[in-house]
Amino acid sequence: MSVFSQNKEDNFGFDQSDEEDECEQEPTSSKDKSMQVSRPKRASIELETSINKVDEYDFSSHAKKVKKEEVPSLRSFKRNQSQVIITKSGSSYSHKWGDRGVADQEYGVQKSETGSNISYKSRPRTDRTQEAVGRLSGPLGVGSSGAGDGEFKVPTLPARIRTGSTSASLDQQEQDDFNYFMETLERRKVELRLKELSFNGLVTRCVSYRFRNYLRTHVLAFDRIVAVMKDNKDSPEIVLLGAVMFYIMSRDRNDFPKNKFVMSILVDLIKRGNINENDECKKRAWAIIESWRSKIKRKSTCDFEESTMNSENVAIVTLDYLACRNGARNNQVHDGLRAGGAFPFLVEKVHSVINTLISMKDGPANELFYHFSQLEHLFRIHELLFMNREVQTTITGIKNGQFFYAIERFVDFFVIVIDRDDIRERVIQTFLLAMRSTLNACIKNAICIERLGGIGLFMQNTVIILCDVISKFDSEKFHDIRTLLACILIVLAEPSSRNKKKLMNMRVKVYEKQISVMKALAEVYNEHEAKASEYDEKLNEKFMEEIPFENSGEEEDVEVEERDEEEDLSPEEILHRINRATKGVDKEEMANAYATVMEMAECHMNDSFVASYVALLLGVLINNNREIGEQVKQFMTSKNFASIIDQLRRFNDFSKLSKIYEITNIENVIKTYEAFNEDD
């Protein structure tokens, strides 16, 4: 086999080595000359008008004088509509696809002595396209050489129109809008008023979720906006509108990019304080907020009003949402706040707001509510930042614990103003957030524990609120506050012998009389343990009512006394009892009964939690001190620790199942109570 026969063929069966200028090259060596002998004989195609007919396989010296256009290629042959002559060289040549007779008939071959005249008949393009599609749909596809093929036809596929996706076109639209606004904002020699109008249009465009998502996914685009805010920080309108943009994006699930550059601008917005934005600026910013809220399908509340809206307040609320979403997980938030010097400023802000509240404690409620709102956001920010150990250590050391001195002053303020009916619920809500942030600051933080335990009357006021103050008012947060304060006292007393001794020797005023802390805590435990037992009995009456169990239609009379109360009921029997109990009951009555039972279960849970944490606090304070243990035992209703042991065992099982964070080792406290209860 010759060398040329080894060349690969393309999809249509043509040799890929058959280039247009193939015959313009002549052999350069004797080896190449020998190769031309073994080359297969092929039909040469030339124009009929040419005078000197040159064989395409003639590699003599005159062959290279032939111009390129005189040696037409296959493509020029297809385009040529005139008659051409196929000359025979040596033996006849037939194409491998096929039937010569059919091909002659197709092209109208007229044979003569000198050659065969072929008249190529042009057909409409539509016919060629249909034939090409028909051949492609055949069993052998393109380039088929099956037995049934009598001719070879080059398939001509219809043009394929490529269009961009819908998302790509929408993304391009957002990019065009962004570039339109940034063209004015990034230009240096532009009036400030024109930049403010362009920035207003840009923030208004942020009402669309698609545009916000474009900024979120294109970090450089968002950085360009932040750079504009930095360059125009002297414009109150751009600063306020920038804070509104941050706020709107923070309400989304994925908020916005949180690199150091962006976080530094957010910190600068908080540090600016209450700058005087004019009313027109506030109206335009508030109109954007209202437009954004109208596009939200779910119910959403705004964290500020038009009258209280300013760049500092909006930035603090934005940081609150960032902290809630990222907490201790995102180091970018912590690094950005640390780099911008936010931690000292936030601590100072808490201190200043508390001082403002103390100075206007007798002021109107609407003015106090604004400061309560700011304080709630600040406490929530600190609560979530304290979950990070590095941030916890950093804030604890700021100005020798300035944050905890502010907390101690707020506890004093709470004891004073809780008597006001118009602000009671709001101050209780703020106090709860303050205690949650304090608890997170104290967990596994020995410096904070020692510092907070030695500040003023913090521990004493905490015991007074736990045992006396909060019980005077009917509040939904009653159980939450008692549980939280018991947790704080446990965290403060367990690792610090000084705080423990201070608590045990303390006397507080409860119910208008001075008693020891141990007795006050024992009374709180007795109160909630009794309520939990009462609700437990009521629940048993509702659910454990004895109903005869029918089996296979046979009546079975079972007396209440004969049934073992400790016997566990099977799921089938429980379901049967429920069906018997609800048979013929009105749906409305059933719904009311269900609501009553759920309310009783919630009350039982709340009282059990308070009793469990107070029992843990008593166990931590006793700490193998037999003298104190005997005193506390006399304060119990049953004069022993049996109820406490049962309560803590149930609470320990619940803690393991729910995997809640344990502030102390419950099993060690149970062993302490069991050791003192063995003598009874």
C-alpha cells in the first residue's frame, strides 16, 4: 500500500491531505520522486477553456509555473456552473461511493473520444437541504456508503441560530444599569448634586432583588460603590443612602460581601454619629425603604421610623443583622470590625446610651423607646460577637471592663424603672438581651467572671431581681429572666471561690424582709417545683384517664386499681385510647382542649426549667459543705433533697436528648445532693 493511502479521511470521505495547493509542491528528493509512482491515479479536473492541458500528476519543472487559480479545488468545482471535462489518465477511475451509471445520469455525462462532457445542473438550495436532511436521517447518517446509496451528496445543514440565555441577558441589563450610574459617580469633575442624584438612582435600583444579587455576585462592583461612598463622605445624602443600601442588602439571606474594605465603611457610618440630614434627604431615603418593603412577599417590619432614621442608627441595625447571620462563624466580620476599630466604639456606645437612659429615666416613653431600640441592637451585637473567643477576650479588656460597668449601671436602672407601666415590657425585653450578652461574655472567661463579680452591687441586684422584683409583675419573660439569672449566678459562682463566698454570706430583701440568699433561692425552688408538680398531675388527668381496651370485639373490664401505673402502654393502646377519647367530640371543643393541654405543658416546662437551674445553683453553693447543706435541707418543703434529685435526673436526661449547653456538670451536683440525703 502506498504512503498516500494511509491519510485519514474526513466525515465526508475526502482525504484530509487533499489541499488546494497540493499539486503546487514538487518533490525535493529522490525518495519523494519514487513516491509519486505509487500514488493512485485520480481524475484531473481543469477548465475547458484552458489551452495547455497539464496533468496534475506531472511534477516536471513546468508544473510549478501553473497558477493556483488554474488548478481548481473541490469547492471551486461545486461552484462552477459551466461544463467541465474529465480526462482519463491510464485506467478508468470510479468513486468509491459508487454507481457510475447513476452518477453519469445525475450530471448528464456525454462521452466522446477526448473525454466526457459533464453539464452540472444547479438545483435550488431548498431541494439540496431537504436531500441532505433526508440522508442524515437515514440509517447510516452522514457519508453513508451503504448498498442502497447510488450517489454521494454533500449534506447542507440548516443554519443554527445561537442566542444567549435569559439569565445572561438579564445580567447584562443589570450591568448596563450599574455602568450607567457609575459613569457619573466615578467622574471627578462632576457637581456634587449630580452625584447625589445618580447615587439616589443607584440605591433605588437596589430595590430589585436581581440588581442586589448582581452586586452580591460581583464583588468588584460592590467595592466600587463603597469607594464612591468613601470619596463623598462629606455628603449627608450619599452617606444616608449608602446606609440604606447596606440595610436593604443585609435583610437578604446572603447579605453582601464582607471584606475589610466594606466593613471599614460600615464602621465609619456608625462612628459618624447623629449628623443632621435634611428632611428632603430623609424623605427620599424613606421612599426607597417603603418601595423595598412593598416588594417583599412575607411580612416584614422596619427597625426604625422616618423620624428616627439617620445614618448611625441604620448602620447599627445593619450590623445587628450581620452579627445574627454570621455570629462566631465568619471571621471576615470580626476582622473587619477589629481593623476598623469598631469594638471600642461599640462598647463606648453602650455606655453612652445607658447614661442617656439614666439621665432621662422620668422622661416621656416615646423618647425612651428610641434609646431602648438602639440598646437592644447593641446588646444583640455583643451577644453574638461574644460567641467568638478572641472577640470575647478583646472586648473584656477594653478600658478595664467598661462594658460590664455599663451592664451594672443598667441593672440598677432596671430595678428603678420597672415600676413604670408605660415602659415595663420594653425595659424587660432590653434587660433580657443585656443578660444574654453578659452570660455569653462570662462563659469560660475567668477574667470576666472575677471582674463582674467584684463590680458594685451587680450580684446582689441580680439575686434581688431573681427572687423578688420580677415576681411582682405578670410578664411573658418571667420564666426566661429567672432561668437566665440563675445561669449567670452559676457561671459566676462555680469557678470563683470569692464570688461563691460573697453569695453565701449575702442577705437580700425579699417580700419586705431580709433573708439569706440560700433561703431565698430555696423558696424560689419550692415555688416552681410545686407548680410543676401541679401541672404534671393535671396533665396525667387529661391523658392517663383509664378507658377499657377492646380486643377482637370482646369486652374487657379492667379496674383502675388492677392496672400497674408504671406499665408502659403500647403505641396501639395509646392510639386506641386517643380514638375512644375523641369519638363524638366536636372539633371546636377538641381544638380548645388541645390548646389547654399545650398551655399546661408549656407552663410545666417553664417551671421545671426554673426549678432545675435554681437547684443547680444551690448545689454549686453547697459544694460538699455539710453545714450549709443541712441548712438548705431545712428550707425544703419535704425537709430532704429527694425532690431535687428527681428533678435534676429528669433535667439531665432532657439535656442529653436535646444536647443543650451545660453550664455545669449536672451529674456532680446530683452526687452532692445524694451524699447529703443518705442520712434521711
